[in-house]
Amino acid sequence: MIEALTSFLPPILADHAVVLAVVIPLSLAPVAAIMPNGRLGWLVALLGTLAAAILTLSVAGDVAQNGIISYALGDWAPPHGIEFRVDALNAAVLILVSALGLLGVVYALPSVADEIARDKQSLFYSAFLVCFAGLMGVASTGDAFNMFVFLEISSISTYTLVGMGAGNDRRALTAAYNYLILGTIGATFFVIGVGFLYMATGTLNMADIAERLPAVQDSRVVQAAFAFIIVGLGLKAAMFPLHLWLPNAYAFAPNFVTVFLASTATKVAFYTLIRFVFDIFPSDAPFVQVSFLWVFAVLGVIGMIAGSIQAIFQNDARRLLAFSSVAQVGYMMLGLGIGTMAGISAGVLHLLNHAMMKGALFMALGIFALRFGVRQISDLSGLARTMPATSVAFTVGALSLVGVPMTVGFWSKWYLVGAALDAGWWWAAAAVIISSLLALAYVARLLAAIWVGKVPVHRGEEIRSRAPLTMAVPLWILAAANVVFFFDLSPVLELARAAAEAAFAGGIR
Amino acid sequence: MIDLMSGLSPAWPVLIAGVLCAVMPWHYARKALMILAPLAAGLFWFLTPQTGVFGVFEAAGFTFETFRFDPLSRIWGLVFVLAAFLNGLYALHERDRMSDTAALLYTGAGLGAVFAGDFLTLFFFWELTAITSVFLVWAGRNPAAFRAGHRYLAIHVLSGVLLLTGAVLYANHSGSWQFNAVDVNAPGGLLILLAFGIKAAFPLLHNWLQDAYPKSTAVGAVVLSAFTTKLAIYALARGFAGLEPLIWIGAIMTAFPVFYAVIENDLRKVLAYSLNNQLGFMVAGIGVGTALGLNGAAAHAFVHIIYKGLLFMTMGAVLHRVGSTKATDLGGLYKSMPLTAFFCLIGAGAISAFPLFSGFVAKALTISAVAQSGQTIPFIILVFASAGVLEHSGIKIPYFAFFAHDAKKRVKEAPANMLLAMGLAAFLCIYLGVNYGALYALLPFSMEAYQPYSIDHIVGQMQLLLAALFAFTFLVRFKLYPAEIPGVNLDTDWFYRKAGNDFVRWSWKMFDRMMGALGHVRARIRARLGDRLFNVFSPAGALSRDVPSGLLAIWTSVLLGIVLLIAYLA
């Protein structure tokens, strides 16, 4: 299916599509910043993400047909110059980021207009474009140091975006501050790890590192590099127990930022983890093998149980979903930790699916917040009567989160449990099931409030409201995706399988 | 396309009607859907030309058989359609979109599950029955119903999860997802049995039934009583026919609810207990596993859905008019609701298996099957339980609701649509008892040789019934019958409703305290080290208060240490 997408762009664009998908949003960021009002800023952001999405489709088609794309920046040949390198693994991530970025921007206008001060709106969109370009860059680059640069670009703009929630709730500032401290620690760890790798191999190009590492894999330097890199990236991916920045950041950021971050940022970080663990480090080295079980699987399992339990006791709706995100990252980590092809593909599958469900959930919450200032779970009471359509979409996302059949979340759990059983990991399969039951508990709190709670009444009349069209459409696209892909999973599954194969084949090597 | 049309499962029209119902703003259109959908499903049932597997499609590498029409699923499908029609009629007066939608979807899911040919399809519909039916419990719209619904949902989702896990294991072992006779000793076999057992309300797994059904609405309880447990009985008959322990499980199921039912005050809860007892007969028949035993289970399920539905309908009518089904609030209603009382008596006659009522021709099969299998003790228990049925369902329900001391409740007769539904069900109770050939022709195995109205059957049954009647009269006359007192009877669900809940609360409190104690310890250590360090780094004490980012940094380093250690040791 994806193969058909190649060459729909003129060659001059198609040849440079990889890099343009990053450069266009990045260079539109200052343009957005000088726009006189938020509406124009939004338009620029829309253009940027739209261009990136189209270019990404072309890239994905190219990858599906030709395998790996390698693009030398400024024609400096790869081992020395910076290289952009896309295979099926990061093609999937690029599709995810650009698609959700585009949907997010379409959704953003009313929400941002409501939450961000008028004179800061174009700056807000500018920061968003920087963040978006950074994430796209992380997912495309084939150079380890360049990856650090893009990580920092996306992170720093994210701190800004989170901090802009201060207009609504001053706690956004502390949340952003905490995130900044921790994000910086994570980035520092990562760059220290990359430095060690450079020390051991004398190169920064990821493919090149991968080639040279097996020869020196027994050295302590490489092992230290491994530890620093997975902790650094684990922090960015909100791996338990490094997730503490996430709940507040998601809960107090502007709604649109939460939608975007929840569906893309941790996913990109998770991609970098797969890339490093499977492709760059020799995955048959003993220290990598041991870390599958003792780091990723164990922390993943603890994370999905602890995150779910913590979610049950939250009162703030977005905080609840944020803790659920921690649990969901646990599922992905478990998939990674299983370490088989099936495990990785289950992890990537859940990565894609989770973006759909959390995207839909946070979008619906954003609409509720726009209309009624909803923050607490108790505020959701009776919204099924007040905003029926949005409530249905929210419910679809929530059921998908639990993994109820007829939603795509079911397949996530299905393949994950299957992969765990294939590997003989009974305890992991049991943990997935327990965590799903816990998910049922916290989702039931949300749904009970919406569907069974008392309907808000104003002067004896039930309040009615509906979502703005530009917000409802992206929400419904995501909610429908949750159901449609249940019945025909093959496009998503194909992406995930190809990604896992690429990771396994050492797409970089 | 032709293939698809000729073998469409009767579940689809009902499910589609359910979805339409959810978005249908007009009350009358919804009611029309509730009547027409079962008729359409019935049409599909009749038009299916021969037995076989239809509606097969493939998705995601699995084969889904959505419509397996064979002698076993045929009879269950028919009675589900029939029950759905009666329910639609009975619910005609009720203005509740949630309840209408849930009832249709739930019926459709039940049909889908009965016609499922493989475990995956079965699992989908199995879960769908749970998720849709819980809304019928919630339709009670009070906190008690709401909490009971939660418990109900949790247990049924657990059953689905067990089923799926068992099916995965079993399919790995047998290499096929087909849902046929299951070997209980194979991996996953026990899990599947447990999943079915939960839905069939096996002893100790039964509490959800008495917990949830009586808390539903008048209509909700009627709908609920028809499908969930009978679906489980079907699944047992399909998967575990001839499994000997089931005879014992069935015998115990028939016996123990009798005591609860006799002392219970809420008459709908009495019916829920007697539902349990009836299921025991079917489970015992399945345990015997002979043609006669399975026929007994199937015939019993068929007539049971109708007369149990009828009894729930009469109690629903009482609830609708009086507002309560507590025995202490009722009595003497035959004066104001004569027709309902009459239908209730017919239902009572059927459930007590009086000759010429449908219960008689069905129960005779099961008891004969158990007798022929040579299991003496279960046989005696079943006979005793038959007397118990008469005691609590046959006499207690009509007696305390419609006769006994007059509670001076003067209400209107039940609405016309309820009367019509009850009348139809009552007619079927008698029709199937008299023209039992029609029932026997539907059964999965040929029944030519069997004659229910033999002298020894009739005499034996009448002896039993008369003795039980005498006992009841005697006890009531001399005021020895357990008085109807408003109260709560403790069942084993106390363990999870009260003890489990308390335990979780207790652990949470203890955890809280432990964290508090740890805080003290930390404070003491800090005091011992002196606050000087803190003062140096944050004159205002801001840093010492700002635990989160500091704590996080510490976590990060700890994790780095651990990973380093792991990497070094590997």
C-alpha cells in the first residue's frame, strides 16, 4: 500500500524530502514568531506540519520501495559529514509524528486562543514548530551527536510550551522547571554516553559506530556508554522510575501541548532507545542481553503496574491519563525487553496505537476544558448528555486504552501477550493482564463520571454544547482510527513488523 | 455475496438494531426496533436451509466462524430469539434509551456467542455480553445498582480474560481455534471451564447473580435472566459434555440456593437464587453427557428461559406498580392484579414441574438421565431440590406477593404490553407441557423413544409436589415457616464485598502510615545531620522543600548506578 506513495512528488522535492521535512518546519518557526496575531501564526504552523506530513509520506513510500534512504547533508559523505538515514523503523515514527503533528495543529486553534495570552500566541506556534522540527530531526538523523542536538532542540522548546500553561495554572511553571532540570540531566547523560562511544570508536556516525563497536564491546568505556545512554534516553521516554517529570508536565501544560507531547514526544524517545539498543550496540553482547530482562522488562512491568495504580488514585483527569501514559510506556518497554522480533513489533505496534488512543483522549479533554474548564474527574460529571459526540469519542479512546475488543488497544495487548508467551515469560503476560484490569478501574472512574454522573443543570435546564468543528474533526479521525484499525489492523501491523525487521536486521548497519 | 446472504447469523439484525437504537432519538422507533429485530432474527433462523458453518471470514490471520448452525446451537438460538421478542414486548412501555440499546446489543451478543464456531468469535461476543449487560444493571440508576454493576462487570470481564487465556493455551496445544469438545486436562482446559463456570454461576462463583439481577430495573432483570447464564450452559454443553464432576457441581448448585431462597425477603432475589438452582439441573444433565442428559439440559434451558422470564416479568410488574418486591411489603395483590397473579401461578406451576406444564417434560429428562447414569447421591439431591423449587419458587413467590396477609396495596393491573408478554409466555409454558413433541423435535438428539407422561413419572412427581405443598401449609399454619423479615443474608460474596474491600482499605491505610513513618525517619536523620547543610544551599529553605526535582535527580543517578552495575557484571 505504502509503495504506491513513492514518486508522487517531483524529483527535486522527493530527493530532498528527508531533510526538507525537518528544515521546512524549522525555518518556518521564526516566520511564525513574527506573525502579528495567533491566527496567522497558526496558519504558518499548519503549513509547516502539512508540508512535513506530505514529505514524510513520500519518504515512507521511498523506504518501503528501496529500503534504506541515506541523505548526506551538504554533500559531506557520511562517516564525516552528518547523515540523515531512514529505514522502516524510523519511517514509522516519522509518519506518526507528522500525522499527529498535523492533526494536533488542526485541532489547536480554538484551544490555544482560549488558553494562551493574545500577544504570545504566535510565539507559542513558533515554539511548537521548533519542537516539531526537533522531533522529526531526532527521528531522521543518522548521526549520534546530531541526535543530541535535535533532542535538545525539541526539549528546550517543550519546556517553553509546558511553561506557557502558566496563564491557566501557575503550577505549570514548576512543572516546566522540573522537566527542564530532568530533561537536561537526561540529555547530559546521553551526550556523555555519546562521548564515551566517540572515545571508543572515534566516530559519531551511528552506522559507523555500529560497525566498529563489536571489536571493542568488552571495554568498560562501551559499557559505561551503554548505561549512560539508556538512562538518558529512558528519562526522555518516561521509563519508570524516571517518569516523575511527566505527570505534572502533562497535567499543567496547555491542552494542545499535552495532546501533542503525549502522542509523539515519548514515542520518539522510545524509538531512539530501540535504535541504540538493537542497532548501534551489538545486541548479542552480554551486557545488552542482560539489560533486556533486568532493565527493560523488569522496569517495564513495574512501571505498568505502578503507573496504573497511581492513575487510579488521581483526581485530576489529565494527571490520571498522564500516569496511564507511564504505564503504557511500560508496555512498550516490556515489548523491547522481550527482545524478540515479536516483542519489538508488539512494542512498536503499541507505540502507534497508544498515540491514537491518548491523542483522542487528550483531545476530548481539551474540548471539555475549552467548553467547561474541566480539569478534575468530578467536572466530567454528566458530560454524556451535555456533549454527547465528544463523550462518545472519549469513550472509544478510553475503551481502547483498556484493550476492549472492537478497539485497536485490544490488538496491542494481544500481540504483547503473545510475544511474552512465545518467549516463555508467563509473569510478563500475567502482568499485562493485571495492568489491563487496573486500567479498567481508572477508565471506569472517568467513564462513570461522564455517563452516569449527574448532568449539569443551569437554571433548571440541561446545558448543551458542541465542539468547534476544527477540534471535532481531528478528534473523530483519531477515535475512528481506534475502531477502524481493529477491523483491519494490517496497515499498522505492517508498519510495526517492518520496523521490527529493520531494527533486527540492523537497518543502520 | 450470495454466500454471505444465505448464511447470515441471526445475531446481526439484532446487533444492528441495537446500534441504530443507540442513535435513535424517537421512542417509538426504538420500540419498533425492539420488536422487529427479534422477528428478523427469527426469520434468519428459519431461512437457514441446513446445518453447517456459515459467515466465515478471515482477519488478521485468523478464521472467524460467525454462524455455526447445528442441532445444539439451533435450539439455543431459537429460544434466545423468542425471549428477545417477549422482552421487547414487555419493555414496550419503558422510556429509556440506554436500557433499550443495552438490551438489544446484549441479545445480539448472546446470539452471536451461541452461533460462534471458534474461540475468538466466542470470546468477542462473550465480552460483549458482559459489557452491554452491565448497563442493564446500571439502569437501576441508584448507588447500590451502580456498585453492583461494577462488581458484575469486573467478574464477567475476568471470565472473558480467563476464556481468552485458556483459549490461547488450548489452541497452542491443539493447533486449532475451533470450539468443540474441550479436553479438560489439556493446557488451558481448566481455565476455559472456569470461565464458563463463572458465567454459569457455579457454586462459590455465583454471587454476581444474586448481587446484580435484583438491583436492575423491572425490565432489566427480565432481560438479564434470559441470556448470560444460558449462554454459559450452552458453552458447557458444547465443550464439556460428559465431564463427571459436573454432575456433582450441578447437584450442589440445585441444593444450596434452596436455603437462601427460603429465608430471603426480596422476591426478585429469591428468583435469582432459584435461577441458580435451575442451572444446576442443566449442569448435571451436561455432566451425564449422554444423549438423554444433553437433551435434558437443552430442553430445560429452553423452557426455563420462558418460565423464569415469566416469573421475573410478574415480579417486574409488581415492582412497576407497587415499587417494591420485598415480601414484607406485599401481599393480597391478587385483588388488584388478578391477571398478573394468574400468570405468576402458571409460571410457578411450570418451574415446579407440575404435570402438563413445560417444566415437567424437561426436568423429567434430566432426572432420568442422572438416574440412568447410576449416580445415586446426586440423584437424591436433585429430587430433594425439585421439592425445594416448589417451596421457594412455586409457592413462596405467588403466596407472599399475591396472597398471604393483605398489605392493603391497591394498585392498577399491569400495563397491557406487560400482560401481553406475560400471557404469551404463560401460553408457551402450558403449550410446551402439553404438546411436548414440538419441544422434543427441536432437541439435539432424537427423542422418539421417550415418554414423559408415564405413570411412574407422574405419580412420583405428584407425591413429591404434594409432600412439599403439605410441608409448606403445615409450616405456615403453625407459624413455623421462617418469617419474612427485612434483612441481608450473608452469602460467600461477603468475602470480596466486605472483607476484600476492608482489606484493601486497611492496606492502603497501613501504607499511608508506613510512608508517614518513613517521613519521620527521614526527618530525624535530617535533624541529626543538622539543617546547616540545607541552610547553606538554600537560605530560604526553598531547595529543601522542593523535593521533586531533587528526588528525581537522585532516582536518575540510582538507576544509572544499577544499569552500570548490570552492564559491568554481565
